[in-house]
Amino acid sequence: MANAQTNNSKITIYALSCWIFAAFGGLMFGYDIGISGGVSGMDDFLVKFFPHVYERKLHAKENNYCKYNDQLLQLFTSSLYLSALVASFFASKAATKLGRRPTIFMAAMFFIGGAALSAAADNRWMLICGRILFGIGVGFGNETVPLFLTEVAPIQHRGAVNILFQLFVTIGIFIANLVNYGTSMIHPNGWRMSLGFAAVPAMVLLIGSFVITDTPTSLIERGKEVQGKAALKKIRGVSEVESEYQEIVASCEQAKQVKHPFRNLAKAASIPPLVIAILLQIFQQFTGINAIMFYAPVLFQTMGFKTDGSLLSSVITGLVNVGSTFISIYLVDKVGRRKLLLQACCQMLISQIAIGAILVTNLRETGTLDRTLAAVVVLLVCTYVMSFAWSWGPLGWLIPSETFPLETRTAGFAFAVSTNMLFTSLIAQAFLTMLCTMQAYIFFFFSGWIVVMGLFVIFLLPETKGIPIDSMVESVWMKHPVWKKLF
């Protein structure tokens, strides 16, 4: 690009509009993450679709850890991520052949369809079909939006711009928690409102898809050089973009030589970013974050909070999640990726072990925590969410989007998205069963994974701050003590 550190660019109103409109794909995803757990804990929802779970919940002496353990209830959450897994590969093809902007449009349309069907659901399978449409929207959005943000961002702000996706995910979770808190008091159809409101961020994304430009890389890759150069000038806010334009053209020419990008992922140059991308997605889920975000109301009810109290506690953790993501936006291009990830590993590990220790010693199969200990657990959950929000949450999307060469970028990122969706669905499907089986020891299970994640960062993850996305092989992988052996 213009040089190894900066683009010739200005941050204009139009550039900001492109970033923000695209980031609504993250808000769409976050809203669904946040809405699922709250709806799953609403009595009206359980009575209509899962009456046996509701009956079990009413038993005063029912096992604290097992009262929500139901495979179909977990399928309500996990079905979305299974469909997103499959959809991400179709989204990869669409993003390459049609462009980033049309793929974002399709993501919004599928999500709106899912919101309408879910809100109107009258039986379990109608509900699950709505979730599948949600999942296709998520698959298309999560495949395309981080790539879009990375490709339109100036290099000196690439980390911060890409993290807008995760920021909007956290905002979506927070809004969903607020919505659930309000609709839980509306009987008997508050849950319908919670699910139906998912159409709102999707409508904003839909409108935004007509406002944003396609990325210069996508346009040039598809042979539209004149439009690509015009788009580059528009998003950079300057007329002198020749250096960056020529580098994109050179990358696209090289990418055209690759006829089978998925097959090309097996070549040496693609192995480091592919392994990193897949492991980041696995580790992101095995921090335990989505177990907490999906089922926070259920988890807090297990600890003895009443329904309203558990939803309010989820609102608090959601607010912490949003605020902490701003820290990542500020720091990611200053201190780098590795330092944020390692610091978070330490903080998450301490929080998880402390939560597990409190629950193992104080929460039996029946009864509740006393108010002081329950408040301490909520505080520890907040410190855990805080550290995740400025590290593994946003960087799990940023690093895979910036490390693949252009010829395998959409294909490689499809593997990252599908891996994320696969392990998200596994956690969503298994968490309540794991909670029933492992009880409070589940927090020690996730703690063990956090130790593995820290070792992964130390030995295998290079720093990518300030490196042009089309220079990663020469500047990063060929200089890394482990990965350079492949070249």
C-alpha cells in the first residue's frame, strides 16, 4: 500500500457510513446471541413449546444444575449455528462471484425472513425453521462483513475498523438483554416480540447495502478496475490512491492464477493462516463465553436469582461487554494483538477458577447462593466478560480476516466462520447437559482451555499490527520461528 504503515486517506462521512452500516451485520448476530437465552428462560415460551421443561422448573427440589437440561430446548439455540456453518461456504462463493455488497444484502433478507417466521411460530418445527433462516443470515453476514471492513479500512486503522463488527455484536447482545427484560413482563406473547424485533437490525443492514460501496478489492477482482479505483478514492477521501490501487491490482492478478481457492488452502503459504484461523475460532468458543451469553438468564437462575433478577444481571453483563469492546478499538492498533490476548487469558483464568470455586463450595443441587456470594459471582462474570470483550471476541474475527492472501481470502475465512459456527453450535447444544453433568466443575473445564489458549498465543500466533494484508507471507509467516519452516 502507500507504505508499510499508513494509507493515503482521510476519514470522511461516507467512509464512516460504510463502516457503521456494514457493522450492523454484527449487531444482527449479537442480537440473536443475546435473545436466545432470555427467551429460553421465559415461562410463556416454555409452556408453549417445552411444557415438560416448565414442569421440571416448577419443582422446588429439582436439581439446580439440571432443570433446563433438554435437547430440543438446546436445539432451539444451536440449530441457527448449524445452518450458519453450511451457509458460510455458499456465502464465500457469493462474496467472490457477486461481491461483498450483494452478499451483505442477502444476509439481511434471510435474517428478516427468520425473524418473521420465528415471531409467528405456532409449533416447534416452525420455530426451528425460523432459526435456520436466522442461521443462513448469520452465515452470510459473518462471512462477509469482517472481510468488507478489513478491505475498506486504511491500514493504520484496520484493527479498530474491523472491531466495529464485534462492538456491534456486543451492542446487539446488550439490546437483546434489554428487550428480554421488558418483554418478559408481557404475557403471553412477550417472547414473540423478542424474536420479531430481530428484523430491526436486519432492516438497517438491508438499507445500508444500498448505501455502501463494494470493496475496491472485490470490484478489481471481478474485472471492474475503473469502478474499483473510483471506490478506492471514495472510501479514502483523497484522489491520490495510485500506490494502493496498483498493489490491489497486483494482488488480484496473482489471485486470478488460482482456479480452485479451497484446494489452494492445502499449499504451504496458506497453512499458517488457516491453522491460526481455525484454532482462534475453536478457542474463542472454549473460553466459555457463549455458554454464558446464550444462557446467562438460565445460569443466574441456577444461582438463585428470580427470573427478573437473572435478566437484569444479563443486562449488566451486556453493558460491560459493550463498554469493554471500546477498549479494544482504542488499544488494538497501539499495543497489538498478542498482548491483548495474553492479558485476557490471565484475567479470564482467574475469573473462571474463582466462579467455579464459589459454586463448588456453596451451591448444592438444591437451594441457592446467599445474596452476597451471588453478587460476587455476577461481579466475576463481569470481569470475565470484560477481558473477553477486548481480546478473544474481536480478535477472533480480526486476525483471520487480515492474514489470508487474496487468492484464498474468502475461502479461508469461510473455514474460520464455519469453524466458529460448528463449535458455537456444539457449545449451545451441549452446555445445559454439561452443566447438569459437570455442575460447577464446568468452569474448571473452560479454565483448562484458557491455559491452552495462552500457550497457543505464545508459541504460534505472530503479531500482525501494522502489516499490510497483502504482505503477510513475506512480513509475518516467513519470519516466524515455527511457520517459516513451511517455506
